[in-house]
Amino acid sequence: MGIFDFLTGEFIDVIHWTDDTRDTMVWRFEREDHEIKYGAKLTVREGQAAVFVHEGQLADVFTPGLYMLETNNMPILTTLNHWDHGFKSPFKSEIYFVSTTRFNDLKWGTKNPIMARDPEFGPVRLRAYGTYSVRVKDPARFLTEIVGTDGEFTMDEISFQIRNIIVQEFSRVIAASGIPVLDMAANTADLGKLIAAEITGTLDSYGLSMPELYIENISLPPAVEEALDKRTSMGLAGDLGRFTQYSAAEAMTAAARNPGGADGMNAGLGVGLGMAMAGQMAQAGPWGQAPAQPTAAAAPPPPPPPPVEKIWHIAENGQTKGPYSKADLGRMVSDGSLTRETHVWTAGQDGWMIAEDVGELAQLFTVLPPPPPGS
């Protein structure tokens, strides 16, 4: 048996990678002295790519399939070594397997509050969190830009950098959107797509892509949320005077049902207060109706909350400008920078509309000053 036949039969090798860790992005195929046998079989499974590095230089990228590592089907490697096709010997190279599947359910969140300007509440601090998915779309670039010579690279090693990119773009998009805080919950899907699109350029330079990004929650500081809860409770209570009477009557009834103490003191007190409260409620009339004669002690109902002024945006030369108040739009009509055909949008509106088709803005074009004297 000749030396070539001996080498051909002795150095047959199978190179492949199976992973069950679910967080490994890159794994280097290990052989002593990185010696790859001539004619070895390379198996690349679906969801993988194999990057061939020879003497520190990236030689080739193999997509899913079965390959025989020979000089006649590796022209780059042949040029590097000037091998003769008849000479079959092992060569020292490295093979990195790169996972190209999605890494899902990755967490992101704002470590510190984000300052934003809300049209209703003024300056506010916002927190947000959610999930995202990422995948390797350019194995060669990812290996050269991020991994380097790391023999095993996991998602944890780059997730912190990606979270910083997401938070940075989230802060910028939220600050420029002009969407009121109370309307952000209805726009989380659109905000997530917008943020993912803004991140695409940065991730491209890493060889990565972000198929999905979700915003699960946008929250205010606890003190602001408590104030909103009180405001909501006042709206649900309606007439605070009647609500107080009803609450007191319920408390007295509960006390009368639970007598205790010497000589039935609690029972008598509960019955007496209950009768007194019943008399006051009788003077007020049936529940849900206005009293026949208002008493001096009755508190006037609180005024309704002031209406929330809408914030408007206009489209001009393919760009969005704003936000503007209705008063600002009135001044723009006067100086001609806002016309009937100008496209406008506000929160809650179904897409862009021309100004004269919006009932709230149409009147701006009909209220014109009379002709000047002497005209």
C-alpha cells in the first residue's frame, strides 16, 4: 500500500456540531493542533453555518449541506497553500460553527427613567421593558467583528450591548413621537416596529438582525400613578356628598349587625346613627335623583376635569412636523403655512387627513377677518 493510500485511509474525519444549550452562538471545532484531515466530511445542519479560517484568514463560509474538504473544491485554500492536487495531507485550519437560528424571549428594559415631555402632564419620567429576538444573518461578519478567536461565544456576551442599543433608540423615538403617555399603550406595536427599524443599521454592522421587538409595558413613577388613580376614583364617585352618605350608612348597618359591649351600647348607637342617616337620605330623595331642597351642608359637585387639548402634526415635503396646538394651527392658517390641502394627524385619528376634512380644523379656514378699511 502506497503512502498516498495510507494517508487517504488513515485521516478520514467527520466534522459536525450539535448543540442543546440554546444560548451558544458560535462554537469552534476542536482538534489537536487544529489539524483537519484532507478529505474530511463536513456536515452543516439547518440553522447553522460553518466558517473556515486558515492561518488567521477567513477562507470560506459553508451553508447547510455535506462537504468533502479537498483542495479541488476549496479554491481559496488551494491558492493559499499552492497545493498540488495529487498531494493529500492534513492541513492546520479552524472551523467555527455559527448558529443562524433565532434567539427568542430575550429581555430588555430601561435601567434608569427616561425623561420625556407629555402634552398633558408636562415633563414626565418613563420606564419600559419588553422582549426581543435576534439572529446571525452574516456569519463571516459576526465572526470578525464580534467573536474574534473565542472558542465558544454565547448570547449573554452580546445581550448587554444590544439592550443598550434598544434603550438608546427607545429614548430617542419616544421623545420625538409626541404621543401622550395615556395613548402609548395603544401604540406599543407601532413603536416596537419603529425602534427595531432604527436599530437595523447598527446590527447590520455586527452581522445580526432583529426579527421582532416587543414593548410589554410603559409605566410612570409610582407618585404619578397614584395621582392618576385618585383622579380616576373621583370620576367614578361622581357626587362626593352622596357617596359619603352611602358609605356612612353602610358602615352603620354593619355595626348594628355586630352588637358587642355592655348593655347593647353598640347596638343602640348603630341603630340611632342608622336612623339619622336614613332621615338625611330621605330628605335627599331617591338614590340617583337630585334632592328636592338642597341643604346648606350639602357640598356642591366638583367641576368636570378640563378637556384635554389635542396635539397635531403636519406632513410637509415627506417629513413630519410638530407637535402643534390648535392655536398654533390658527396662526399658521393666517400666515399661509397651513392650507386646506395640508395633511394633518392627531392621536386617535385613523391615518393622515387633509385639514379641511377635519371638523375641528375646518372652522379655521372659514373664520377670516373682514376687509380692511378703505379697501
